[in-house]
Amino acid sequence: MKSLPRPERLGLCWRDHRAVWGWVKVQYRDPGFFEGATRPLSRWQALKTIAVFYSHIGPWWLLLGWAVSFLLRISLHPSGDIHSAALGAFASTAVGLAGGLAAGLAAGLAAGLAGGLAVGLAFGLAVGLAFGLAGGLAVGLAAGLAVGLAAGLAAGLAGGLAGGLAFGLAVGLAVGLAGGLAVGLAAGFAVGLAAGLADGLAVCSGYIITNWRLYQFPSHSGFLWTRPKRGNWRRHPVFKNRFCPTPFPRLEKWLVDCWEQEPRELSRQLDRLIARSQYQRPRALRAKTAILARETKTLPSLANLGRHLESLPTGEIGYLKETSELRAKAERIAEWQRQADAAPSALIRHDRLEQALEAMAGFRGYVSGCAEPLASEFLRAAESWEANLRRQIDALPREVPDFFNPNLAVRAGMEAFVRRDDLLADLQQRLRNPAGGSGLLLYARRRMGKSTILQNLERLLPRELAAVYVSMQNAEAATSEAHFSAWLGEKLASLFPKADLTPIPADLAALARTLRRLQEYLDNSDCRVLIAIDEFEVIDERIGEGMMSERLLGMVRDCIQTHRQIRWLFSGVHHVSELPNARWSSYLTAFQQIEVRPFSAAETHQLLTEPLKFANAFGDRTPPQADFFVKNEFWAPGMIERIQHESQGWPALVQGIAKEVVAACNRRKVLQANDALLDEALDAVLTSVDGTLQELLLQQARQEPEKSASLFIRAFRTTEEQSPPAEDAVRQLLQRHELVVPTASGAWRLRVPLMQRWLEKKG
């Protein structure tokens, strides 16, 4: 195309004859390119170009028309005179072609003057060919000229500069050729059936050749019936000719079959076909959808699934409007795969792959209700994805799952967790007391599990008992009274959106008003709210620093006395009598103390054998291998009792020992624990929970009487028993922290054997 001279530069010399036919070929194969090349021409350049094209093409049109008319006359009237038929065909074709070209010239003139050479030229050639083949009869010619002229004028005037080739070709052929066919047939019945039928069939042939191009269908059928071969697809009409106005049946299946032979080249050609052919685009889009689905079967990782499907076609009708949701569901699978790829352990990887399988079930359910080709193609693809995920799961190394967490507050339902049913029952009974009451103090030594209980209260309590958790180690709440008021007010507003607790309070007075409005709202409901303040000792520190004042304690006391459906719970490792900077006892009188005790033997057994027993109770999905310890009889006889003895049920120590036992088993590639592995774990846990043991044994004490208690404890490095300390404050502190127990002789020893082991080896 680029080697052809510009149309307006062509003349009547012989060297331009080939170029004219080259442009005719371009007009036939790529009307859009031809239209773009001729659109900038002026009116007179367009008229000159039409005349030049007619001069070069006319003789060949005459020969073609004569041959077709002659053959049809002979076939329909075999006994006729050949010479007469030839002369008649020539005469009729010549007269008809002249009239047709005149009509075409008139149409071209009208279109050219309106500014569209592509409209005029295409329409003129089509009308000239049609009426040339169908001409020869006075009535037919006259009527044909009239119809052609009228249609040409209409097309030219309607097309204009913006009309272009496609409009001129469609209108010219539909009106001119159909009119010529009808007039030719009517005239044929008037003067002779054979000549009329011949001319009518000639018009019909011209219509097929120049417009619908139905002759390409046999070629297309041949491609469907034969097995695709490499490179053979290039000869298909859809790739040879850019203008194929009639959609090819089952084209999408053939394109997909060819893609399987040459994936890269066919994908590139398919994108070009979608961009340039509006008639074949729907079937090409179906082929692209099927190809994208099949390509997902060979993806190295499902992590790239969502990105790969970004090129899925979208639209407003049929299957195209369902592709966006399909991509979203596929992206969920890809996200779980990415998390599995980044998982630090086989257990977490196993869990993420299981999550991907669950997302896969939702994807299959959605796709099964989609229109074709989404349903069939992506259901087959989903089978491949699922097989991929299961292969990954099967390939994971067999190891003991680690659900234990000794250093942080446990996430109930996701990590090893014991629900303190006795403690929760006591707490619920106090909260349901219709008379309200004093505040609550949840007391426990560090790493006893109190923060775990408080952080999971929202899930542990029934619906009518709401809970707000406030950690005073959070700078948003603990920096000042204003921060505390704003943080608590925002939490209450989000928990009770219908209570109209806005604006968010900025000081204690505004917080008091917020609590009053909340009480008014709770009076009309059956709900009660618990405000749980963890690490409440920080408030005492802030009072000592001047960042908070005892006004906060006064506001809490007033709320406890007047707002009976709002309960306050303070949690810490000290009793209020031990705090030096505020008169806690005078503000928070008659506190009801709830103590968090170590695990009982039954609770330790549940933690070590059924660590995720309560996952379903919290509405969580039970992680894979949750039943591993029972199913595989992981713990040897007597091991759980020994762990309970070494830790004395201290939750952080039980979790730490269990974690080290699991780690030792996985290092040695065994799936059952034994006493030797437990001994190894007891030594390893001294390092893994070193910070916890230092804190529990008061090794970081800075004030009396904790410093004296720390010195007393350090003496156990060289002895297992010693006489109780002389100071009453030190004795009470050690007993309250449950660090020592008396022996039969009256001496004291450490309550927890693991603490004695740590002092002997690391203290």
C-alpha cells in the first residue's frame, strides 16, 4: 500500500494502469485505508480521480460484463445462435455499462462536490458494474439510470466529507444493485425471459462480489474441515482481507485451534483483527476470552492470575458484562497464592493455600452461572487451578503445626487459646447485676493471659454485653487526658452509632457528657457496656508526670455511681494500694477483684491437644491440621503432666515450652514428641522467653520493695530453699506475685521449676 502513488497523481498513461488496479485492490481489501488516503482531496481533485479510475477500469468492466452476460445467455438458452448471443451480450453490456458509468459518474460528481471521493468512487464503480451487467434494455437502462442517479446524489449529499468509503459502498450497492436487479428482471419478463434472467443473475453476482462477499464462505468452510497447520491461517479471508462484512460462523473455534499451533503469533494477529474488523470483532473477542482462559493453565504461579486476566474484554451485553466480577473473584485466589508464596512457614503456607481453595469454590459457583464462553472455558481452567493448588499442598513438607505464641496476646480462633470459662462466668454475672456496682479490677501477674482475655472480650461476651478495650500502652489513649477522652469517645461512637455520641469529646467534661448520653441510650435497651482499661498503672505514671490528673479518677467514680449500665474494669499487675502517685483507693472504693489464675491441669491439656478448639465458636475458619495433636498422638504419655509441673500452668511458659517442642520435632523431621525432645525444649525455652522470665522474677525492678524481692529471688541460683524474708512488704509482694511456696520445713522455694532452672543457668 505504501508503494502506490497518491490517487490524485495518477493519469491516463499506461504506467499508471497498474497503480489504478492496485488502488482498486486496496479499496476491496482495506476500505478504511482507501478512505483515509482519499479524504484530504479537494472537490476537483476528486472529480479528476474518479474520471481517471473509470478510464482505466471501464474496458475491463466491459469485458467482464460481456463474458458474464454471454455465458448466462448461452446457459439459459442453449439452442440459440452463439453469434447473436455474443452480439446481444456485447450490445446490451456496452449500452448498460455506458448508462451505468454515466450514473456512476453522476453519483461520483454529487459525492465529490459534497466532499467525499471515497463515497463517490466506490458508489460509482458499484453502480457502473451492476448496471453494466444488467443493462441493455431500454426500460431497465432508463430506470437503472434514474435509480442510480438518485441514489448517487443521496449518498453523496448524505455522506459528505465525513461519509467515507464504507457508507458509499453500502448505500450504493444496496440501492443501486438491488434496484438494477429488480428493474432488469422486470424488463426481462417484458422483452425476453432468458435475457432478463441472465441480466438479473449478472446483477446478483455483482452484488455478491462487491458487497457481501459470500464467495469467501466456501474457503472458510475448508479451513474449518481441515486440521490447522502452522502458518496456514494466513490464507484465511479474515486475515487476507480487512473488509469482511459477513461474520464467519464458528470463526472463534477455528481461531482458538490455530492459537494452539502458534500461540504467540496468533495472539498478536487476533488483537489486530479485533481492532480493525467491526464485523468479525464479536467472534474474535470470544476467541480472545477462550484463549486467555486456556493460557491460565500454564501460568507458573496463580499469583499472576488477576494481572493476566486484566485483558479480558468487557462490555454491557452478554458474557462481556460478567467478566469484571470474574476478574475480581480470580484476584482473590491470586491474593491467597501471593500470601502463600510469602509465608514464613509450611503451616502458614498450608493455611493460605486452603484459603485459596475456598475462594476457588466461590469462583466455580459464579462461573457456572455465566454465559458462554466464560462458563465452559473457565470451569475447565478452574479444574487446572485447583489441581495446581492441591499439588502445592501435597508438596509441602510434613511437619508439626505450630499454633503456640508465648510472647504476644493470643488471637482467639487463630492461635492456641484457652477460654477461661470460670472467669468469664464470674465476669458476666457481675456485669448483669441490675444494681450496677463498683468497678472491677482484673488482677494477674504478667504473661498470665489477662490481655488475651481483654482483647477478645468482644468475641467472648454475649451480644447484650458490649466491650470497649483501651490499652494504656497505646499513645493515642495514654498521652494526655484529652487524648484519652477523644480515643474513648471515638470508640464508643463507633460501637453505638445510633446513640448520637458526636462530637468526639476533647476533654474530660465533654467525655462525661458523652457517657451521660450513652447511659440515656442504654436505658432504652437491654445492652450493657464494659470499658476495659488494660495496663491501668500507666494512668498513675501519667499523673505523676503531670500529663493526667486525679480529675480522671473522679470522673470514673462519678460514672460508676450514676451510670449503672456502664461498667469499668481496670486490669494490671498491681493492686491499687501499690500505686504511689494517686489516691486510687479513695476514688475507686470497694473495687471487686477478679483474679486470673494459672492454667489448671485440664486447661493445659486442652491447650496442648486441641489448641484451636474454639475457632468455630468465634466464627473463624478452622485452620488446617488443627486436629494434628490428637490425630497423631503427638504427646507421649506423661509429657503433658510434666509440662504442667515445669510451668505450673503459667500460660506464657506453657506456650513457650510447647513451641520449642514443636520446633525440635521439625528440626529432626519427626512427628511425635518424646522425653529427650522435651528436655531439649526446656533448655531452649530459657532463651526464647528470657525477657518474660526476667520480668516475672522482678530482675528489672527499680523501686522498693520490688528491688529487695529481686535480691531474695536471685539467691535461688545456688539453693532450692531459703528462709522467708524478714520484711513484711517483701513477703507480701512475693506471695501476691505467686513466685514462692512454703515447704514442709517452713522454708520457701520457687513455685515454678522452670524459673529455678533459669536462675541456675542464666540468672
